[in-house]
Amino acid sequence: MTDTTTSTTPTPPHRSGFACLVGRPNAGKSTLTNALVGQKVAITSSRPQTTRHTVRGIVHRPDAQLVLVDTPGLHRPRTLLGQRLNDLVHETLAEVDVVALCIPADEKIGPGDRFIAEALAAVPRSTKVALVTKTDKASRQQVAEQLLAVSALGEELLGGFSDVVPASALTGEQVDTVADVLLQHLPEGPRLYPDGELTDEPEQVMVAELVREAALEGVRDELPHSLAVVVEETQEQENGVLKVFVWLYVERESQKGIVIGKGGARLKDVGTRARHQIEALLGTKVHLDLRVKVAKDWQRDPKQLQRLGF
Ligand SMILES: Nc1nc2c(ncn2[C@@H]2O[C@H](COP(=O)(O)OP(=O)(O)OP(=O)(O)O)[C@@H](O)[C@H]2O)c(=O)[nH]1
């Protein structure tokens, strides 16, 4: 007689869904998104509020797929632009399965963190987890204390976080654990994107963000809010080089000077740095044509905002 019983270990169901990292400016959301996805997709800078567009990265696992939505820093609205950013954040939060509040290990919990935690209470559908970021910048003792403080914040404002996980995007420590925890909270579902696809952000937006990142490097503090970057046109050349026309909008003539630099030196440098990254992103040779334009008070003008893609 043959044994017809086969031992089958049940394969776990495939999970898929969306997660969103939130936190005050500079909390480390973009860097952690990149670490989770394993490729540079969101822009990072040491300056707050550089993330404008909702950039998605995708974490692929054999049994799960996590679509990460990286949001701008949620903050109290000051200008119309601020209000738009907040609307964007709230819209995003209402759609995702998991929201992860990022709080740096090396900074005291402040009013900004409380403000965001309170905002999360208004989005009841999603699972809330907390991530204590930048653990490499704090001692073990500090990290332990921060974990307790973050848990207490969750208890007070949200009836508790489902998980509180420490991680360092810089060293990679615990980044896999963060992915595991986020994946755990996704519903059962099929793959949403084909394997290997890292982002579904339109390429032009990513190109614009790379230029914006390069243009912001090392310039004055007020510039981030005043700089918008738009890809006007791309042309495939016969020699295989992709010609990309990019317009950088500033609010004032004086800011134009900052971006362009003496004799155009700074803009040239920005173009060179951005071009290398764009070529890596698109996998093709690129010729960048950068123009700086003044769009007065674009942050406060709804028509201009729309034209600039906000
Ligand atoms: N030491 C250390 N620095 C980090 C880590 N993660 C992020 N940073 C730094 O912290 C700064 C802010 O990081 P971002 O990832 O841009 O922060 P963000 O929350 O996306 O910021 P906004 O776009 O302003 O909302 C950058 O200078 C990062 O290099 C980390 O794990 N360790």
C-alpha cells in the first residue's frame, strides 16, 4: 500500500497593502523609506520639508508586497502651501492600511509629535505603529527611554500603538524588523505591482525631485519653500541622449541669484550632480537644460500652485 497522506505545511496567505510614514520634519521618513525599499526613491536633505510629492516605494517579499507612501512633513498650516500639504497628508492617511509615526531617538517628544499623534486619532481605519528612528544617534539607555515615552504618548492619545519599533535607516539596524512589522498589518491580498518595480511615481516627478534636491543643497534656509521644479519637456535625441528641459521656479529675483550663483557656476554644478542621478534613475544618457524663473508668491496663489503640480 502506498501512503497517500502528504504532509503539507499550509503556505501563509499573500498580503498586500499600503503604509505611510508620518512625522514632523526631519524625523527621518524619507531616509527610512529608501532603506526599506533599498534604492533611492524619495529625496532626503538635512533641511525640513523637502518632500513635496507623495512618493511610493515598494517592498517585495515572496509572501507580501508593501507599498510605501512617503508624505511631506505634517505640520501646522501657515501658508496656503502648508494647507495643501496637510490636505495631502490627511487624504493619504485615510487610504492606507498602516500609518507609522516616526519619532527620532535623539530628540525629546515635542508639540509637533503630539500634534501628529492627535491627527492620527482622526483616522480610525488604519493600524498605527510607532518607529523610533535614528537609533544610531542615541545611547541604548536613551533609546529605551524613548520607546517608553513613545508608548506612553500612544496610550494617551490613540489607545496605544500596535507596535513600537526602534531602527536606524543609516546603519540599517532593525530596518528588516520595521518591514516585517508593517507587512504584518496588511490585509490578505494579491500582488499590486509586478516584481522588481520599485516605484510607480511618474518618472518626470522623480526627475524634478532630483533637480530640486541638488538645487537645495547648501543654500539658505528660506529657499526650500520657495523652490518648485517642473519638467517642461523631454525629447529623445537621435543619438540616444534624452534631452530634459527643467524649469526651476523661485519667488523673488534675489532667490534667482542664489540658485544660479556667480556667473552661473552654481546652477552648472547643480545640473551636473542632478544629471548623474537622473542617468542612474532612467538608465540612459541625459542632457539637462535648466532654466530659473521667477513666479511671484507662487506659494500663496492657487492658480500657480496648480500649474506647478501641487
Ligand atoms: N544618524 C542618522 N541620521 C538620519 C537617519 N535617518 C535620517 N537621518 C538624517 O536626518 C535628516 C532628515 O532625514 P529625512 O529622511 O530627510 O527626514 P524626513 O522626515 O523625510 O524630513 P521631511 O522631508 O522634512 O519631512 C537627514 O539629514 C538624514 O540624513 C538615521 O537613521 N541616522
